[in-house]
Amino acid sequence: MAKILLWMPDLRRRALAEIPKQGGCHNVQDIAINRVTDERAEANWSLCVLSAGAADANIAASAALYVQTVLRRDYDLMTD
């Protein structure tokens, strides 16, 4: 099944909506979507937490990895 292509702001918005749904991450404030250019990589983007807010940084990072895995199943980053 083909993945849906999203522009970076759209993918970021989806990821930022999903992370707070994970336990202990309701106030994660900022994330980054990074373009991955290695053709051997499983996806053309990665996700990281920039500001965990009051959330524990390790819990926020784990939530980000989980959300990244889930979203990578359906979405690829649109290339310019």
C-alpha cells in the first residue's frame, strides 16, 4: 500500500497532535520533523522533541519514537 505524502508542516501538525495522547506527554510543546536523505533508511523523515514542557524528557522522547513508528506506516515526507 502506498504511503500518503505530506508536506513538512502537515506531518509536524499530525505528530504534535499525537504525542500528547501518550501518557505523561500532555504538555509537550515543540517537536521537529527532520528530512532523512539516506536512501537506505526506512523512511525519509524522523521526529524529535525540542521542548518537553513539564513532561519528563525521557518519557517525551519515548513517546516521540512511538509516534514516529506509527506515522511512518502511513506517511512519507513530500519532497520539494
